[in-house]
Amino acid sequence: MIPEHQNHVVTTIETIPHETVTTSPTLLQKIRRVFNRELLLTLALGQVLSLLICGIGLTSKYLADDYHANTPVFQSFLNYILLFLVYTTTLAVRQGEENLLAILKRRWWKYMILGLIDIEANYLVIKAYQYTTLTSIQLLDCFIIPVVLLLSWFFLLVRYKAVHFVGVGVCLLGMGCMVGADVLVGRQQGMGDHKLLGDLLVLAGATLYGISNVCEEFIVKNLSRVEFLGMIGLFGSFFSGIQLAIMEHKELLKVQWDWQIGLLYIGFSACMFGLYSFMPVVIKRTSATAINLSLLTADLYSLFCGLFLFQYKFSGLYLVSFFIIVLGLVLYSSSSTYVAQDPRVYKQFRNVASNPVTDTGTAGPLEPSVTYTSLGQEMEEEPHIRVA
């Protein structure tokens, strides 16, 4: 007869699970873990934005080259008017704290500055084409990526891992291959007059783009997409209208209006409106940095269309650069960034691997992969958002 305490031991041993040995994941399992549904969706959404930018570039080229309609401010003005009609009026009919007047009372000067930044970013980069080469613009426009990285680090408290910097480097390498291919096939480089001025315009425009994108990410993830677009539509249409009246009214009078030019303006406005409307959706799922890395492929889509529409010369380096950029995007998106613990900005943090919600005052290091809930909305209205 077994004593009682020994019987307890035997029972304990018998209840130990049999599967106590864990095996390391195979290579195929690791690949499946990286190329999950979330990653593929992120890549697809970024390429939709690139295609919209391709449509913007193609319509602009037809307007400038075939119809001599050099009206970048007017084209932007049309987009801001559409944003005003759709999103600003939506804010105007809302009730309570999300009403247009309530938002203006609290943050009108901030959105006024952001609207000016967005307008001038578009204008400076387009203006640079008159002074510097296409190659310089393609290279210097990448300056937006380090700007977004730095601003996200200091103001959004985003923390990156080594794989993210490797992914950024690979994407920039792919962009360098594309510029090299442009040089080899001898694509039209532009006049190149006053090149230093043009290069400075590109750098200034890229810096303003970076500021605008980071502000957009903060507003979209902490307040709302409609508020951002409504305020941009309000102040963008106002200030771009003033700039149009001062700087471009003579060019607008020179346009020989017909149905073809009208369709091109409609196509440009539709692509631009789609870009502005869809970008906050993608930024909310990913980040401003991931968006700008995805947009590096926009020039390649424009090139592929130009092979048929404008008889561009082709080089195998274009395909190489495309796959290198996509590889960089995969590397960047394969691992989550995380937000530094700061109760002044974010209210709650939650480790993805565990269910309990941990308050910011709890001691202990923050896990690298986190989700956060912003202070901008209530818990039931805004689900936890994963920082990509």
C-alpha cells in the first residue's frame, strides 16, 4: 500500500503534460511568419498609393508637355476644394466637440500652419523641375525618409530596430539603381539651369513633406482622419486660392480650354483626392515612414507607363531596382516598431503576447511589440492600433 504523500507524488507526475519539449521553427515556418496576411496587405496598400501618384504624374505631364498648361497651384487648388466640399462640410454638420467650430476654437492656428506646410511642399518640389535635373530630384526627394525617421523618433516616440534601418537602406539602394538606370538609358534630365537653387528647393520641399506626414500620422492616430482632411481642405483651399490669384492667374488665362484638357484636370483631381483620402487610412495601419518607403516605387510605375505612352527606353536595372525596393519594404515591415513609454502622450500600453492591459506607471521594461490607445478618443470608439 502506497502512503498518502507518495500517492500524491505519483498523481502529480501522471498529470505532467507529455509535450514539454519545444522544437525550433523550421525555415518554412519562419517565412510564413514573416509573409503573413498583415504584411501582404501593408505592401498592397502602399502600392495603391504609388499607383495614384503615378496617375498624378502622368496627367501632369500631359498637361505640361502636350497642352502647355503649367498650373501646379491651380491643380492643387482643385484638390483642396474637393477636400473642403467633402470633409470640411462633414465637420460642419457634426455636433459636439467634433464640430468644425469647436475644432477651430481649440486648434485653428495649428491647422493653419499645417495647411501652409502642405501647400508649399507641393509647390517647391514641382517648381524645382524648372531649375535642376530629374536625377537630382529623384535622389534629393529621398531626403524625406530621414526627416520622417527623426521626427517620428523625437515627437511620436517611435523606436526602431536594426532591421528597420536595414530595410530603409535597401530601399534607398533600390532608388539609387533606378537613378543609375535613368543615366544609362539617357532619359531627359531637364534643363538643369540654376541647379543649386533647384536642389535647395527639392530639399526644402522634402523637409516640409516629412513634417506634414508626421503631423498627419499623429492626428490620424490620436484624433480622426476626417478632422485632418477637413482642416487641410479648409486652410488649403483658402491659402492656395490666394497663392493662385497672386502667382498663377496669368498662366491660367493662357490655357486653351477644351474637353481633353478638362478630362486631364478631372483625372488629376481624382487621383490627388484619392491619394489624400486614402493615405490616412494606410498611415493608421502602418506609419509615415512605411508610406514613404512604399512611394519609392511610384517613379517605376510612371516609367513602365512611359514605355508605352512616351516611348521611354528600357533597362533591366529598372526591374532590379523595383525588386530591391520591395525587398527593403519586406524587411522594414517584417518587424513591428514600438512606442516609448511616456504617459504624457499615450494612456495605455499592452503587450501583444499577453492579454492583461498594463498601466504606464507599472515598473518593468516595455516589450518591443506593443499596441497603444491614444488620448484622442474613447476606448469603445478607437480600438488598439498596432504600430507598424
